[in-house]
Amino acid sequence: ETVKNLRACELILQRVIKKHDGRLFNSGGDSFFVEFPSAVEAVECAVAFQKDIKKRNSSDIITVPLEFRIGISMGDVIKEKENLLGDGVNIAARLEALAQTSGITISKNIYDLVKAKTSHNYNDLGVQKVKKNEFHAYDILLDPSQKRKLKTKSSSMTPTIGGIVAILIVGIIGLIYFSSTSDKEILANKRKDTSVPTILVAPIDAKGLSENQKGFANGITESMISTFSSFKGVRVLSSNTSYHTVKNKMTDQDIRDEYGVNFIIRGSMQVIGDNARLNLQMSDLETSTISVSKKKDFALTNIFNVQDELSNEILSEVSTNLGVGITQGSNWAKDFNSMEDFILFLNWREEYRKFNKKSYIKSLKIFEELRPSYINQNVTVVVMEAWQLYQKLLFQLSTDETQDIDKLNFVLNRAIKIDPLSFDALAARALIGIDKLNRSCQESVTDIEKALKIGFTVDTLTTAGIVYERCRDSKSAIKVKRDALTLVPNDSGWFITSSLVFSLYKDNQISEIYNLIGQDIESEDMSARVLALYAFLEKEKGNIKKAKKYLERAKEKNFNVKKFERQFRPDQRPLLEKTIDGLLKIGSLE
């Protein structure tokens, strides 16, 4: 059982090594030597690995939790075949022995290279001597409790190391990292998390089937992967990855840890004569539960229709459950003639919510593809047109602004005329009315309250939050945005979360921002405006390194000052100016 858990941890290690451009060059069974072209990458890899292991050990399903120590050194090495030898390797081993359980200890030459390029805290251990090696060491403090004091050049290190060896005997595995020298230093803090869920479609279980029938089963697998790939709200792994997981007998936990998979779709096919039965299930790897289950009996001659039908049924549930919530998704789905059109609509929504000029153009193309099939009578498509016109005006893309405003007013009124009880149409008129149609807050709040009584969906609540915010009711804004987050399991693009963060900031609920975001701030697709706000908050706390890191990430994601400013009402100008001024003290916003 220990070896089985060690192999699972090794998969995690292999994944983070790959992300940080490392190379595993030796393994002692319970220890691993890795070289990197960059000291920064070695450190970030070590930190990421320890965090992943800590998260793994907190799971109730882990049978044998394992803990690791890491040492990082830099020095001259000799290459012998694929192995590396020399003092650099030896000192890395000594640093690993010096490290605490679940800790990372680095040499001074590593510390000197990374201290200004990372946001971690370090603890100076002074000059240490382990066996015949003497070196200046530092701990990376992953947790304040790891801070410790060691005697300098201590001759009493032997009992300490002896204690560590004793602990090793009862199951704590040592991990040794080595970083080689290079002129190239890469300033990078790679993130692994994203707001987009990852799905793996496992090959259909075809045991007991003939070769031709196995071909049908493989076709169903490929069909599902192709169908799911059409939806931008999820990330679908390739069929090569699917077959690789089966060939290597990977467990669900292995798949989750190595590929970051959130959901696995598995199925089996049984054939009796000319008839077949297909069973499909989707498992949530975080909760270890079955979230979707489908069964279909059919004639083999009808297999191509069945594989498309089942793929669409599961995609419908996946897209609504994960992307927009079951109530809202079901309400929208009935407005479209086919699953293909519904997915086009959901992809339009994904692009529109990115709220930039490039995505506006993409969403407009999708809208223009859909519109010919739903001329004037489909309220959902008419509301789409209103939102497109709204962004066109916001991004100043109109050649005749007055004409577009008149058209926008006409389109919104037509949507409500088609369906007076459409909460989507009422919510759209409420927000767009304040911004572009000179409607009063009283009129818009009336629309919102009517919409909330009729329907209770994610988008209605999100729009309501913005309307309440514009109308100076911050308490209601925060409440409905929190309600929106409870309705949808996956906040794609951190759209709702970002909006709530700014409501909390303007209400001076800073600690609530940190509680809401948590470790998600490291997500690779976290919005630029939230990263910029975090930069300001960290600067206010005196954490300048973190502030610079977040601001750099915001700029990498094309941080837009005007878009940032739109989060503040005119009466909140002093807070906006304070925030922008603080950001400028961290660095350039260009």
C-alpha cells in the first residue's frame, strides 16, 4: 500500500517537473534527483509539489499519506551517460537531509538567485555542516510554523540527522532536488488551476465483443470526445490520453493528479445478436460521486445515431450543470432547435463574458451564425442581440452611436413584448437602461425585482448585483452575487467571482475577499482586474514582492486601466484614485 501511494506521488512529481522544465536523472526508489535550467523553476517546482502533496494528504480517501523533504543546490557536475555526479549533487542530498518534513531547504547560491524573483518567505539557517559538506542554508517557509533555529556549524547535527533517518524508516520519503547552473534565469510562477473543468472520456469497455463490435465502441469514444470539444466551457483531453490511462492502468486519483481531470466519463457496451446496450456514467473526481448516468438499448444498425444522441444528452447535462446551472440551462435549451444551436449559444456566452474587443468580435460571429434561424420570435436570441449592441457601444465601435442606441432600445422592448415574463429580458433592460438608455435607478430596480420574482437564475442574479451596485445598494449587490455563486458549480472565467470581489472591496470587506478567492488567486485564468486589485492589497500590507508578482501577472493578461475604472461609480472616485495611485507605486500599468 505504501509503494502504491509512492507511485501516485511520483506521478504528481513527474507532472510538476514537466511544467517547470526539469529532468529526472536518477531515482533511489524513495528519493529522486532532478536537474533544472533555472534556479527559479527549481524552487517553484518544489513549492508546487509540496502544496500538491499537502492537498493530497488532506483527502479522506488516501490510505497512506506520505511526506517529503526537498533540498536544492547549484554547482558543477559531471555527466556520466544519463546520470550527473559531483559536489552539486552531494550538497543537494545534504540539504535534503537537513530539510524538515514537508519542507524545502536551499543553498545560499540558490537563495541569492531567487530571493528577488519569487514571492516566498525565507529563513536563514546560517552555515551548516552535514558529514563532510559545509554550506550556508536557507529554509523556504511554506508555513510560518516551519521557522526554526539551527546552531551554526553545529557538531551536534548528527543526532538531528539520526532522528530524521529514524522517521524515514517509519515511512516518510525523502525527496532530493538539484538545480544545475545556467545563464538563463526564467522569472515565472506557473499556475496549474483554471476555472474551466477538465473532462476525460475513457475508452468504452468492449470486453467480450468481436473486433468489429470493438470498432463500434471506439467510435463512440471518439464521437463523445468530438462532441464535448465543441463546447468552450470545458477542456476535453485527447483520445490518445484516454487510451494511455487505460494502457497504464491508472486509477481515478492518478488521472486527477497527473492530468488535472475533474470529471471522467466511462461506459460499457454489451451486444446480444443484433442488439446492444450502452451504459455511460460521469464521475466527479473531487466528490467521488456519479453525477450523470445514461443507459440506451438499440439495434447495431442504428449505432451512429445512438452515439450522437447519447453524446449530445450528456453534453447537455455537462454544459448546463457545470457552466450555467441546471435551471437556467434547461430554460435556455428549450429555446433552440437543436443541440448544436444550444452549444453555439453557450459558446457565445463564454466569449461575451470575457468582455473585451477581441471576444466581442468572436461572440458577434456566433450570434450572426445563429440569428437567421430565429428571426424576431425567439426571446433568448433577441436578448443576445441587445447585449451585442451594448458591448458595441461600450467598446466605442459604433459608426452612428445615436442610431445604435435607438436600435438597442427597440430590441429590448421587442424582447419584453415577445415574452413579458422573460427574466433575461427584464434583467438586460435593467442594466443596459442605466448605462445607455437614461433609465432611472428606480425603473431598473423595479425591472430587477420583477425578474427575480419570475425566475431565479445565475445570470439574472449576476446582472441584479451589477444593477444594485450602480444604484448604491452594496448590501443587496453582495447578497445576490453570493447567491449566484451557489447556483453554478463552475464560475467559468471567474466572471461572478470577479464582480463580487469588487463589491466587497468597495464595501471595505477586505478579509472577505481573501476568504472568497483563497488559493484560486494562483489560477492561470484569474482575471487581470482581480490580480491588479490583489497587487494593491498586498502593497498595502507591505508585501511588495507579492504585489509586484500580481501586477506583472495582471499586465501579462493585458490589464486594462479603463476596464478597471468601470468597476467604480462616480461617487467612488476617491477610492479609485487611491487604488490607481497605489498600483503606480508598485510599477507601470502599461
